[in-house]
Amino acid sequence: MDSQCRVAVDIGGTFTDIVLLSDDGRAATRKVPSTPGNYADGVIDGVTRLLTDLGRASESVVDLLHACTVATNAILEHKGARTALITTKGFRDILTMRRIRVPRLYDPMFVKPEPLVPRNLCLEVEERLDHKGQVIRPLSRPDVHTAIARICAADVQAVAVMFLHSYANPAHEREVGAMLAEALPDHFISLSVDVLPELREYERASTTVINAYVGPPVKSYLDSLRAQLSRAGIPARLQVMLSSGGILDCQAVTRWPAQIVESGPAAGVIGAARLGRLAGYQNLITLDMGGTTAKASIIENSQISMTDEYEVGGAVSLSAELTKGGGYPLRIPAIDISEVGAGGGSLVWLDPAKAIKVGPASAGAVPGPACYDTGNDEPTVTDANVVLGYLNQSALAGGTVPLRPERSYRAIETKIAAPLGRGLMETAYGVHTIADANMMHAVKTVTTYRGRDPRDFDLFAFGGNGGVHAVSLARLLQIRRVLIPPAAGVFSAVGLLFANVEATATQAILAKTAELSLTRLEQGYRQLELRVAELMGYPADHVRYVRLMDMRYGGQASELVVAVPAGPITADALKAVEDRFELEHERRRGHRLTGNYGFELVNLRVRGVVDSTGASARPGPAAFTGTASGKAEAVRAAYFGPTIGALKTPVLPGRHGLQGAARAGPLIVEDYDGTTVVPPDCHARLDAIGNIVIDLGGAP
């Protein structure tokens, strides 16, 4: 009988990455093309192929851990469910009016994104509460019935409900939710008191609408995946990665699908934090460059950076306070990740002034880059890297994706180089450099805009294209060391294997800390802990709780999330929270206001954590070492810019060639799932757990 195993699957825009971890600690990986028509097809095909190749029975898979882009794509492509919003009379235009902020202050051409709910489906009902939850105007049931009739006539699939001050008294929203459930049993209903029971009506409305908008496509996808797993004879428990870095049962996810909008990027950061601790690297900038996008985050003192609000659907998905306004606010706990449209499949084009642009549009998995020879003649970043000699000239992913490099040469030459009157290599290097510049913006969003200096961090790069661009990007940021982890091309799937089961609950409680009742605080946290345990489906005493506070100075309009010391709430614990808040305020905003305004508590927050597996079922340092391929070292020409030109560059068939003393660049390392480029004036070596460590600027 086969030993048990866990399988992790991460769907990207171009490839679906799969990792199988046996209970003896050994791992195997696969990359298969994503299937945009139905992403579940690619998952099932890849998993069954991997099981067959390893000679394992489908019944041996006990857990399938999943990170997917279904929710993200629904927003980016505006292909979510047709959604209606029911709100308090007088607030019909809340999604259109938004906030005053714009991402580019001096850009008169900026256009706000279209609301996910059209104005004719923003429906008002008579009701009103004050900020303490007291009823000013009772709920008008005739208005609700009128709204339901309009919803029925408009072919709506999902309904969001957001009333003013419902966080203080959920009665009106609950009543409307019950009426909707009775009248529209097949519709997806999303109440703000379930999704986000907090202050700020616009952010609450936006988050609730996003939850409704992505609800039907996420449910349809997960239901399809579960059905296909059953037909394939795979009895695995299906768990999905959340934006916060935890995993949760798929049934809970279908109720609150907004939690998985940043599912895939979160998994990679979780893996980076774990491997960073194992290897002794405490301060990391993570770079996940795949086929469609590049994502950046920071790990500081081995701690992942979290946020409680970010934006999706703009040119950049981010949480930076200085550049908000270009997307749709999503106020849920999430790993602080910035994302830009710069991946291997990003299309390269010329604007009217004949400046080279990269992305955000992508060739994706279908048709893919020009060199895939599957119907695309437009150049991509991958085509530029083929021309430069950085990528294998015959195939990628261990030979599973054949290439025709002459199509890359033709696409770059005819579409970009010839119109500019420039040489082919010079143009391809320019494309590579512009892609780096786009990614530099993502990195600065999570560092410079947070009061962090990138030079204080090492760059931890993964994804199918992370190793190709990591060193050139590090040079732009003046970072001195780059790390490329084992299984870098499927590393987000690896990160799933490190994740815990998690859930978060919040409660609005606006008050000055000097006037707070410690008993009230303790009772509030206890209630949230019970709610979290219920969400997770675990007994309360099986869950480890992390208590947090959303705090600000009196009179401020925004707050920071601060950890609360473990144990019961005491005066000393509250003082420690205030001190932590001031430290973080000074770090992120450059100053303190000590003693001038006092402190305000805005929300209580509890995150519940359950170790999803025993330590023995998680990958250890040797899980992905694999074996040497047996292929001989080769040489090919690679171009490193106009100053250096093209050089004969050794090509290693896997990172095993770096065992022993550090090797000087230029050097190219071709692993099964990704390529690493080591330019001249750099040295590369393997550390104790198999990371490629690249020291920039000479000998290590």
C-alpha cells in the first residue's frame, strides 16, 4: 500500500505548478500549461500525470492544497457575476464617488475604474442607524420587496447588502439577508456584517461587493474541481490558500471568496519566510515573477509583512497608502504584496511616441510567447530573454515546452527593433531592462513607501522567470545578495506545504484607550475567538489565537494594525500596544505624536491558527535536492548589455554544478522548473539547504 502524500497546486497565468510531498519527506514537482477554459482541467491532468509517473495510487493523496487566480481574474477581466447592491437610501452612488485619492496626483488623464456594480443595480431602501446602532428610521420592507423585484428582472446572480452603521447593529442587514435567501435561493448573498463588520462605508461596500462579484465563479470552480477529483478517484481534502497566508477548507472559502483574491502570491511568501529562517536569512524582499505578473513582498526579522487593506484591479495591486485610488479597495487581512503586469508572457509594444512598453497585457498560457509557436506573433519578455541567450534555445520545463527561437528573433526584430531603427540585441536588452524597471516599482511599493531601505534586504527570487531577472533587478535597487530557492519555478506551490489553517474575525469598537474597560476588551476578544474557531471548524481549545488591535492617534482617519501581547488584557499589555503603535507609526510615517492626541482603538481583531499537519509532513531542507541530471555542462552566447556585449557563457544542467567553491559569472543554471542568470562580476554558490546564493559585485 502506498504511503500517504500531500499535493500542492498553484495556478498561474501560464503554468500550473504541482508539488507532491510524501510522508517520508521526499518531494516531486511538475509544471503543466494552465487551461484558461477550465483551470480545473489542468489541475487534474497535472496531478494524475505526476501520480502515474511516480507509480502512486490516487487514493494515497490525503490533502490537496490549492492556490488559484480565479477570483483575481474575475476582477481583472471584469468577468465576475452580475451583481446588485442594496444599500441605505442616499448612498446609491457610494461605489462611483469612492474616495478623493488617485494613484497619480498630477495625471489629469486618470480615469477611475468602472464600479463592479452598474448604477442601475445599486438599489436603495429606507432605513437608518446611528453610529451606536440605534434605529433612526426602521427598515422599509416594501422597499426591500421592490429591490428584489428589480433584481429578479435584471438577470442578477449575486447580491451585496451594505447599510450605514450595520457594524454597530446588524439587525437590518440580517433581516434583508433572510428575505433575499427566501426569495432568491439560487443567488449568492453577501452581507457586510459577515464580510467586514467595520467602520468606513465605502471600503465596507467595496469589500462586500467584491465578495459577491467573485462568489459564483469561485464556487463554480471549486465545485468543478471537487467533482473532477472525485471522478479521478482522488479522495483528498481540498483546502485553499487565503490572501493572509493561511489555508481554509474549500466549503468555508465559498462563503467568503474575497479572502482568496491574492491566493497564489501569498503562498510564495509563506515558503520564503520558512526557507529564509532555515537558511539564516532574516530580512528578505521576495520577488515572484511568473508568466503574467511579478509580485513583491518583504520579510523583516523573519516576520511576514501584513496589511488589512489593499487594492485590486488597477495597473498595480497594492496596499501602499501613497498610491491608492487606482483599483477596488479590499479590506481583509492579507500579506502585504505589490503586483505589476510584468511576467514572461507580458506583451512588448510601442506607444505612439515609440517608447518600448512591457505589459500589462499578457500572452498567457494561450497562445503564449511567440517562441511557443502556438499562434502568437507579438513579442513578449520571454522572447526577449530567448534572443539574449538567457533561456534554453530548444525547450523549457524539462523539455515539456518546445521552443522555436527563430520566432522570438522575428517578433522582436519586426515589431520593435526595426520600427525603432535599433539592433536586435540592443532592443532585446532594452525590453529586459524595462521589465526590471516595472518590477522595481513593485519592490519600492513594499519597501521605500513603507519606510524601508531595499539595501537592508536580500532579494529572494522565484517563479519561472524570477531567476532570469533577479540579479539585474537587484543591481537597480543596490541589493548585494540574491537567493534562488530549490524548486524556484514552482515555489508558490511549495509554500502551500508550509501553510497553517487560519481564519480572522474583527469587531468595531471605536474608543479612546484611556477610557477603555479592560473587562470589555477581554470579553470582546473571547467572543471573537469563539467566532474564529467556528469559522475554522475546530474546537476552541485546539486553536492558537493571535490578538491584534487597529489603532490610531486621536483625530486621525487611518490606523495601523498592532499585535497585542499574549495573555489576558491588562493595563501593562495595553501600554505595550501603544508603544508598538508609536514605533510602527514612526517607521512608516516618519514621526510620532506622543502625548499630543492620545490613542484611539478602532477595531479588535483575532487571527486563529491551527497547525495543518505534523512537522514530519512538511518539506525539510533535503526535500527538493533531487539528483543530478547527468547532462554535461554546455556553453552558449549570452548578451549582457552594450557595455559588456555577448559572452560565451557556461550553462549548468541544474544547480548541482554549483556544489563546492563559488563560481564566477557569467553563468546560466538550468533547473527543471526555472533558469538562473549569473552575470559577470557576480559569484554563485549553493548554501546548506540548496539555495543558489549570488553575491553581486565581485568575490563573496
